[in-house]
Amino acid sequence: MKQQLSGTGVALVTPFQRDKIDFPALENIIEHVISGRVDFIVSLGTTGEAATLTTSECKAVLKFTVEKVAGRVPLVAGLFGGNCTAQLIERFDTYDLEGFMAVMSSSPAYLKPRQEGIYQHYMKLAERSPLPIIIYNVPGRTACNVTAATTLRLAHATNKFLAVKEASGNINQAMQILKNKPKDFLVFSGDDVLTLPLIGAGAYGVISVIANAYPAQFSGMVRAALSGDFKTAQRLNASLLDVHPWLYVDGNPPGIKCALEILGLCSREVRLPQVPVSERTYLELKKEMEKVPAATVEVA
């Protein structure tokens, strides 16, 4: 399983057209990222706007994604975050996870529990989850960091925890996890701009936003870094460096959906309370995207 989930994962968007899921666009984006050689797909994470989809919509997206991917890359179901442990456990019985190899679960938001509460929350999930779990630490959204000590405690407690998507932005925290983790526990960057240095520190790859738009360039960078070709990795990383900030000025996923609209892959439409990017952001993002060279480097 470690080999299957190394490299570039993409946190796939959910495209809309007039507030309905745009399944033809979703299929196009799936083909775009697979042809761009991403290594695995995360469906219905934060970037996939799972929080604003109905249960029936989530079921439809998961089923559609499994059918269209057709086993070509591994799949992770990203909609297993929540701030009520009991309700989140019930979600395992709600969704058909056939075709998925893992679930991803962001830590509880809003409530700001102590580290002991976070630990017990995840251990309850581990007892009930039918699949391995990727811990998702994203304190910028949850307002509560999962410390390195808590992540390591979970990783050593049970092999049900497959990996952590570490999006604290704290490289020292990530390096502490890398230093002290069990051998088979994976660490993925949760911040695209920190992926290259984290791979240099020992991370196994990334669960990426920008790979929706630039799968070939970004996965090429990751493959180069993982193979030790840091000269190529640095060049590919630099080609996207000035695009990254504009993907987040007006929030995620509005930024990446704007990029996908510029590329002709889907509408920039998002669900409330998110709104599309401002006209200034659109123009600045488009200007930076026009500078990105075509993907010409293939890294084995």
C-alpha cells in the first residue's frame, strides 16, 4: 500500500453548472489528471466541496469517480472529517466505499478539543472504519493543530492509520513526525508550496490542489524529487511558484476552479458560502498561468 500511495495525490474539485454537479466536466478533469500522471486521487475532500454537498450528491460523485477511474489509479474518499465523533462514525455505514483504498479524515473543527480528545476521536474512527485512515491536519481550517506527538501516538497505536496529510505549514513539526514515525506510516505534504522541501526531508509526496490544473508539471516535480533529481524538481517547482499564491487569495477551491476555467476544463462556480474569485484575482492568476511552460519533462 505504501508504494500505491507514494507521489502525487490530487484533491479533486467537484465542478458545478448552475448549482448542479457537472459530471461531464468531472470526467474531463479525471482524464486530465490521470493523463498528467498523478499517482492517486482524493475525492470529496475540502477542495471537492464535500461540506456543501448533500448526501445523495456525495454518493453520486463517489460512484461516478470509481466508474470513470476504473482502477487506473488508487482512490481515497476524503469526506470523513467532522466535529461530532458519533455522527462521523455513522457515515461509514452511509457510503459505499467499494473501489476506495483509504479514507481521509480532517481533525475536528470549531470545537478546539484538547490533544487527548483528538486522539480519542481518531481511535474511535479506527475502530469502525472499514478502510485505512489518512489523518488530515489542517489547523488553518480547523483552528486546532494535531501536534506531532498526537500524530505519532496514533501512528504507533494501530496500523489502521496509513498516513498523515500534514498541512500545518510547520516544517519542523513534519520533520518530527518523519523522524519518529513507524516504518510504514506515510507523510504527505498538505501544502503544495512546501512539497519539495518536505520530500527532501523524507516525505512520500503530496495531496495537491494545483495538480488539478497542472498534473503533469507538478507530478513531474514530485517524481523528480522522489528519485533524487532535485535539479529537475527545482526547475519544475519554480515554474509554478508564482501561480500558487493566486489560488488562495480568494480561498480554496474558488482559486483552483478559476484556474480550471481558464484552462477550459470547468466553470469557476462554487457553492455558497464560497463565492467565485474577484475579477482582479482572475486577471492576476491568468497572467501568471500564461507564463507556465508546457510540460515537456517526463521523469520515470
